Amino acid sequence: MSRGTDQLLKWQRLVSSQHAELVEAAAAIDPADVAAVERLRLRHDAELVPLALDLAAARRKLEPKWPGQASRLVSDPAGAEMASSMLAANHKAARFRERLGQGAVVLDLCCGVGGDAMGLVSAGLSVVAVDADPVRAWMAGVNARCEYRACDVLHAGLPAAAFHLDPARRVLGAGGARRRVSALEEHSPPPTVWGDVIGRYGYGAIKLGPGLDALEFARVMRLDAPCELEFLSERGRLTQCVAWLDRLAREDGARTATLLTDLGAHEVTGAPVELLMGPVGRYLVEADDSVERAGLLGLFGARHGLHGLHSGLGLLTGELAPREPLCTSFEILESMPWVEKHVRGWLRGRDGGIVEVKTRGGAVNTDALQKRLRGDGATAFSVFVLRLGRPLVAFVTRRVATA
């Protein structure tokens, strides 16, 4: 019996009704409590206890990603870390449904534990979850309640269909520890296989890391078909980049920045344009990280009458404050050369209380500075300490409420 088959049988035993008490008990204990773990081993099938603890840990990781559903999902901790969230999976699935129609067949290649497959199934698509690891393929099938196959992404038995490919971005390093990879060639499978997948299936999407270098992707892939890169952030944190290919792309060469929230998706899309620099306006504006990562600061700024504050800072400025979810605006109250005691004195002379410190390029230690600048007053301020050329400049601001 192969190791993969042996592990699969253990997982299937664990989630059977026979071991429901073990699963519940493992979720209730502190896994660092040696005595509690030993009691589990004495009362239950000792061979399954490590898997039960892994399942409990994985479900804790999945709860923020799949709120309200994690307790039914089957996963190991590594699979939970790599899985797409409900927000991202549903957002991507909506594009597949919009472009391909209800009931279209989609192959979720390198499916992992099935985060994206769950979104695709919820969107009314017919999904086949595919993974070379038989345990992960089975987990995806259980979680998404869909057909699954344990095989290679180019297996001859797979149907002709659209695809969602999620190459692994974590590899085993020294001592068995997993490390993230950034170079495209280090992904598993590598870009040569992505090209084969595109050549066979024609259209689909590739899930990549949010730090993707668009120029490197274009150089490595040399695509003939249209391609759009969409950078996703969730509640303000970058999570992934999706390469939409062929009929799933809106426009060849387009970039899209999308902020996903519980209230919906907010996006800007188009071709990158140069961000023009200009004088300091009445407001400083921080665009969502997805906008900057997608190279759309210039486009976003032009649409809102904003320009760059200084090259390399990634900050916008202007006389108007856009009130939309893709950015946060700050009204400038005062600017001065950065001298800590002068800024502290200004704040305390104006009922300063909690102070949020922002910077770029590690110009100051924000955590330490926030504590030193905080006063006893009731007014909250945001202080930007920025390097404009050689000198450091402080901008004392207050947040503008978003609409």
C-alpha cells in the first residue's frame, strides 16, 4: 500500500461517524497540553489522534476564510493555509459563470483542499477537482461536494473544459519546513506545465501570489492568447493574483485591482499609465495595496484628480478626497520638518490622544513612535513621516470618513 493511499484511508476513517467523538475532543483541547493529548491517545484510536489534532488546527485556520463552514471542512493545516477564502473563491467563480454560463464544466487543477472548487460549485458550475495528492483530491471532493480525480493535471482522462490552476507556492525546505517561493520557476508545477495546460484546455485562470511581477510573468509565459492580471486584496490585505486567460480575460494586457469586502467587490481596471508627480495638495490619499501592486496608481489618480506626492512613495495627493473603498484619504492639517519634539508639541497643544504613525521605506519605527507621540487628549491624529528627497517631513493629518 502506498503512503498516499494509507494516509487517505486514515483520513476517511477519522471523519467517519465512528470517530466523531475523537474529532470533537481534539478540537476542545490545547494541542500543546501533553497530558491532554495523552488522554486522547488512551481513550481513542492512537493512530488517528495526530490527524484529529491536525484537523482541529486546520479548521481554526479556515474559520476566518470560510466563516460558519469551517467546522464541516476536512483539511490539514498546510492545506488550510493555501486555500482561497470564501470571498476570493466566490469572486473568481462569478467570472467563470459570467463568461461561460451556468453549468459549464471547470477543472480545478492542483485543487488542494478545495477552496476554489467550493466557490465554483456554489456558482452553479460543474466542477472536477484534480490533484496529484490523493488525500487532497479527496478532501476537495468532500468539501466542495463535487467529482474529484487523483491524477496529473494533463491526464488523458480529464474532459476538455475551462480550468482553474493553483500551482503550489510553498516548497519543503531544510528540516522539512515549508517556505514560500516567489520565482515563477520554483512553483509546482512550473510554468512549462502551465503552458501545456493552456495549450490543452485553452482558457481558464491561474492563481498566483500577490507579489507577482507582471513583466516577469509576460517574459516567462510568452502568451499568444489575451491575458488580464487581477490583484486581489481582502479587507485591505493582498492575497493573490489571478491571470485570466483567453475568453475569461476582459481585455488583453489589462490590469485589475480588486478589494473584496463582506459588502462586495470594488475594483479599478485598465492599462497602466504613468503616475505624474505634483505639489502637495490639501489631502494625502492611500490607495488600496491592490491598486499599487497592479500598477494602476496613475490611472486611479487621473480618475480622481490626484497626482503622486513623490517618486517611490506610492502616495497620492490633491485638492479633493475621493470617498470610495479603494482608498483612504487624510486631510493635511500641518506639515513641518521631522523633529519629534516639535511634532509632539503640536499634537499636545491640540488635544492629541491616539496617534497613528505612517511611513514609507522604514524611515521611522512606527510602533515605537506611536507610543511616544500619544498624548492624554481626546483627538486622534494620523502622522505621516516621509522622506521627500533627503530630509524627512512630517504631515499631521486626520482621516476623512469614507462614504
